[in-house]
Amino acid sequence: MIKKYIKTQQFFNRTLRILAFLALRNYNRLTKWATSLSASLNVFLNKPKQAKTVEDLSARWLEMMPPDGQEFFKISNVDKTTAYTEIHLHCPLRGSGDAKACYHLMNYDRKLMEKVGGQLIVLESQSNSGKPYCKLAIRKKGVDTSDLVPAHEK
């Protein structure tokens, strides 16, 4: 019963609000610990396979999102090196202007991607973009990302 609830969008949203609260208050070490722990729990429950291609990476990211909330998570484009994805749920950081808090909060997604052989960069954040979604880039671990400008560095 609890295992089923942990995989729901409702649980995801509640956890997101708590983690965003920590990130907005600059509890960076606690946020990093909590997002890493949450990502490890996700990997333990979902047991994703290692990704061999960029397409696999984007599919694994989507598989680790709540099954009943898939409409919030989109793969917008995949090219040779990069999968571009979007998160369309209402983030608690939306409009806060705090892209650094977003960076700390998104440690969760970065850890998920690390576990399956990838790396993730937030390109646009709801915190400061004025858009109702976040845009992410996913590449295989070790592939150069110097051409991608993270949202918290803009």
C-alpha cells in the first residue's frame, strides 16, 4: 500500500513542496541530502535499467516519474547527443526568482540520471523564466556539456 502511494503524483507533489521549502531557505546541505535520498528511494522502487543511448536516457527519466502524472513530464526532442525534456507541473519555486534554489532542488533529477548513466542540466527554470514549465537537457555521462548554459548561471 505504502509502496503504491510513494509512486503517485500526489506524493511527488508533497515531497516537492517540502524540498522546495528547504531549497528556498538555503538549507543546501539538507536539500542535497534529502533529494539524494529521495532519488535513491525512486531507483530502489523502480529498478531502472542502465541506458545505452540518449533515447534510453530520456525514456528512463520518464519511467521514474509518477505513472499517474505522466502528462506533466514530456520529451520534446532527442538528437544525437541530447534529449530535451520538459516538466509542466506547477513548481513551488515558480516566480520566486531563485534559480539557485532550483539548482539545489533538481539534484533529485540529476541523481536519477547519474544512476542510469546520464547527466542532466536545467536549461530553463520556472523560478525565473516566466514560463509555466522547466526545460532540461539530458546527455550520457561524460559527454561534454560546455555548450549548455544552466538556468542558475544565466
